[in-house]
Amino acid sequence: LDGRLKSLILALKHWARAAGVLKKQDGFVPSYVISLMAIYYAQVCHQLPSLHQLAKSSRQRGSEVEQHFDTEFFTFKDVGSVAFASRDSEATAGFLVGCFDFFDTRFDWTNEVVSVRMGQRRTTDAACFRNLWGKGQTGFHVEDPIELGRNATAGIRPEVVQQLRSALAECQCQRSQRSLAELLCPDGSPLPTADPCQIQMMMQPKRHFEMADLEHGTHVCMICGVQYNDAW
């Protein structure tokens, strides 16, 4: 629905790894949480519709207060019928900077729930989150859009949440002094590139793995290193 979202998610994940908060070990921020945060930002700041709410409006579902699971949402095939166009023409780079700004200065880390199911800014006391686990106990709240009682941040250590918030604040402080590539790589590592492929990739022989150059609109295959200007 919004072609910038994939680039945003990939860039945020790279940034979070470089900042030391996204790891596979217990206690750190899961990749899944970063994806949900990116989608939520696009929903509340750029009017990206919720797939669950689209299904609700088209099929006249009942109350928004769900019991335990919500498995009714627009599928990939359904999305093609949605007449949605982003209301702004902001480039992907601005989209990313806006995401940093939202979570650093506008997001309520104590009470707000990241919910891509609802796609609206709501707090933990809303009826739609009555079964959400860990309200008031975890560092922040990210609802699993399918298993509604599951708080996807429940296993994140408090010091890691603080590290995430500090990294976001650092990005805001350094915006005027550093390039976007430097902001995305707080550990000083370069953006992902790769040497030319020596053998054909068996899993995805016809598709590049891309990392966007968000400032110039070009893309580099993370396998073969080919640079091109096509969309993701």
C-alpha cells in the first residue's frame, strides 16, 4: 500500500542492529517488534490503513473488543482492491527521519500501545486492549496483532528499552551534523554491500536483496553488489 514501508523497515532493522538493541538473544528487541513499530508509525502519521480494520469495514465485523485472537484481516489478494494512495510525497529518507522523530518526541512510552491491528493512537486503558498482558509493567507496549493478549515487548530488559530510547534521542541530536548513512550506522559500520556473486543463489535466483540508498534513491543488491534505480 505504501512503497516506502519496506525500505523503512529494512533501514530501521539495520539501525537497531548497529545500535546494539536488536539481537536474537533473550532480553533484546526482536526484529518483529521493529517491523510493527515501523508499520504503526506509517499508520498514525501517514494514514496507512490497518489490514484488520479494512476487513472489519468491508465485512461488517462486530465489536472491536476481541477476546483472544484476531485472524480476520485483508490478505495480499485483498489489498489489490484497496483504493489507497499516500497523502504525502515525502521521500523515503524523510519517512525514516519522521519515524525517528515520532518515537523520540511524540510517542507515549508509558501508556501508548503500538497496535497495527487498530492503526490508531490509543492507550492501555482502551477496551480493545483489555486482555493485553503486562500493562504498566513492561518498558513499552507492542500488541501482537493476531494473539491479542501477547505483548511482544514482554521479554525485553528495561535497560535495553532505555538503550533504544537513548539511541533514538541521539539520532535526533545528530540529524543536522551527520549524513543519513551515518545516522543509520551508529557503530560506524558501513551500510550492507556485497562482492559480485560467485554462484547462483539457489533460494532466490531471480531476485536481488536490496539495501536502499535512501538519500539518492538508488539500490544495491546485498548479494551481487549491483546498483540500480528500480523500486523495491
